[in-house]
Amino acid sequence: MRSAFNIVMRIVSSLIGLLMMFMGSVWILQGLDIYFRAGFMVGDKRWVAWGALLALVGLCQLIWSNTRQRA
């Protein structure tokens, strides 16, 4: 039972990391005024930095969830 829980949590953690990377990419594109040209983030360079930070945290989450020790 514990093994099944670990597999499910690894999948959930990976999906959260992927979602964070996707959201960070959207924020970067909006901040650079490249894509998704609607909203308050458009053309604001602060959102490029926030998006890069979120994408980096998402990448770390993805790596951590797939390289940690299996019990």
C-alpha cells in the first residue's frame, strides 16, 4: 500500500511541477509582450522575473520528485 501511495504522490508532485513551469512560461511571455496580450501583466518586466522564478521552482520540483529515494 505504501508503494502505491509513493507512486501516486510522485505523479501528483510531477504534475504540480509541470503546471508551475507552464504558468511561469505564460508569465514570461506576457511580461515580454510576446503572447497572451490581454491583462495587467502585458509589457511589465517584473512578470518576466516572477515567471522565471516560478518556472525554476517548478523545474526543481519536477527534478526532486523524480530523483528522490524510493522507499
